[in-house]
Amino acid sequence: MIGFELAEDQVAAQKWVHEFAEREIRPVAAQYDETEEFPWPVLSKAAEIGLYGLDYYKMVAEDESGVLQPVLVEELAWGCAGIALGILGTGLPLVAVMSSGTPDQFAEWAPRMFGTVSKPAVGAFAVTEPGAGSDVSSLRTRATKDGGDWVLNGQKVFITNGGIADVHVVVATVDPTLGHRGQASFVIPPGTPGLRQGKKERKLGIRASHTAEVLLEDCRVPGDCLLGGEERLNAKLERGRNKDQAKTSSGALKTFEATRPIVGAQAIGIARAAYEFARDYARQRTQFGKPIASQQAVAFKLADMATEIDAARLLVWRASWMGRNGAPFAHAEGSMSKLKAGEVAVRVTDEAIQILGGYGYIRDFPVEKWHRDSKIYTLFEGTSEIQRLVISRANGGMA
């Protein structure tokens, strides 16, 4: 049975997160956008109410519809996408440990990613390199076995929470002749010598989110930091060397695939914030004796904005439902949701600026920030071009 009405507990959770975003995020969004500092005080408040930590992820995991998480993520991004990513960024390494690690590894490392209520921490998932973005098979970071330890060397770039994380999950190449089939994921404990933060990036948007290089220089970790264990890695390498069994997908790509609808939900939150502001402004702003919302040129813009946001949301909800219920992504529905939502956010925020005119272009009004924030959603976790490539291949295209 298909339905689109949220259950009472889902509505209550949505209201809970919206009120937090309105009370704790919106008032400081411009400040963190200006300073580009990580919003530790907001993260602490989120931890205090259970919005940051394993309990939050347990709550969304128990939702059988799969829709609760994108609903809540949209509300956080409605407050501020950069601060939302500060709260949500640890979810990516959490998924990596859950999908690639053993139950014992998850039990050990997942709580340490979040720290405690009194002293919250963050996690980081380090995949991207200067010469390897969407093409994860080209990773050059190496992991070499040395006795019972592993030694990692390489450079990661554009890493959310890179360098400030208590726990880094790093994807490295063990056998470079096997492409992504020769890769493994490693947990780097806090304070491990040989891991350090490189350049912190100054960004166009989502500036409250910490993005930096992660440099690995003879970074030595114990053997039990190899996610999944050595026996599983050796079996994977053997399959990679056997051409008849070599058709496997990258663990890093699996992690991204699971999170793409949630990225789309963030984009929808930005788009909705900009639409609501532009709509309210258009109702109050008068030209030629009447509100500009009553003029067809503006009214049609608002109609298109509302329609596009709703269409993107439905794609995100469908993909999230499919992921939660084990439905096969036969037509790359996860990539569809992220592609649509990201591009809608850019268009809607651009139209919001147009509706406000000159006021939309100055920092006294938030729409220019939302436009800057929106652009990343056509770039990270797979550019729009990569999403189209994935979709075309899934649908029998020749790309």
C-alpha cells in the first residue's frame, strides 16, 4: 500500500527538528557563514536533545518507511545547510563502518565518532584525492602491511570534518593492479601519529561545514583497524584477481549510494527556505499599487518553484523508501533523487534572488547565502554529470 501522509510520530519528529532549526540554527547561520568556523556550540545543543549521536541514527533506522530521515534532514538544512552538515557529516563514516566493518568494529568505533553529550566529537570519511573524485578506482593512497600493522601514505582532499575528526575512515589501495577491487577501508584512531590536517578550504557556500585536506605520512595503525578484517580483504583480493568473479562494486561507492537521497534532502531544505522567503517577500512587496505576487511573471515563478521542490522531494522519499526496504535500484533511483534535488536547489535559489531584485543580491537578506549553499549539491557525492552517467547506464544507455 502506498501513502504520502506522514504518521503522527513522524510529524512530531519533524516539528521537533524544525523548532530546533528555527531556535538554534537560523539565528547563528549568518555568523558561521561569515567566520567559516565549525559550529561546536550548535552541535553540543543537538547532542543534548538527542539530535546528534547514535540514538538519532537508531531512531531513523527503526523507521520502516525510510522517509523519516530525509524529512528531518530537510528541516536541518532549512535552518542552514552548512550547520546541518556539521550535525550530519558523521553519518557518512558511520555508514562506512556499518557496511564494511564487523559488528565488533562497529560497536567499538561508532560511539567514539560522536563522543559524549558533554564533549561531542565528529567523524570523517576520507575518499577523494586530487586525481580521484568520482573515479574511485584511481585512488593513490597506499596501505602497506608491515608485520601486524598497516602503514598508510597519501593525500585526501575536500574531506568533511577532515583533521578535526576523532575518528577518520580512510579508503586506501592495497593492490593498485586491481583498481577499486584492490582497496580497503581503515579506521584511524584519534591522535594517531602520521595523520594531520592539511589546508582548510575556503568555500563558496556551506561555510560552517569544515572541509580540509587529510595528509597521511607513514600513518601506522594496528591490524584490527582494517574494516572487515584481513580474511575478508584477502578473499576480496582473490576475487579481484579472478576475472570470472571480478565484477564487484566499490565499497566507497556503496557508501555514497546509500547516502545520496539524504544529500538530496539537504538540497530540498535549502530550496524550500528560499522559496518560502521569496513567497513571503512577494506578498508584502508592492509595485504599481499591488503586491508583486499578484503579477503573473512573479506568480508563475513561485508556482514553478513550488512544483519543482515537491517533485524533488517525492524522488528523495521514493529512493529512501527503496533503500530502507531493500528494493533494487533498477533505474538508479538514488542518483535520480540527488540529481533532481541538487539542480532544483540551484534554480529555486536563483529565482528567489530574481524575485527580490537588488535586495536578493545583498547580504542583509539570506537568499544570496542559500544560492551559494545550493551549488555544492550539484558537485559533491557525485556531480550532476556523474549522476546522469549512472542513470543512463542503469537504463541501458551507451554512456
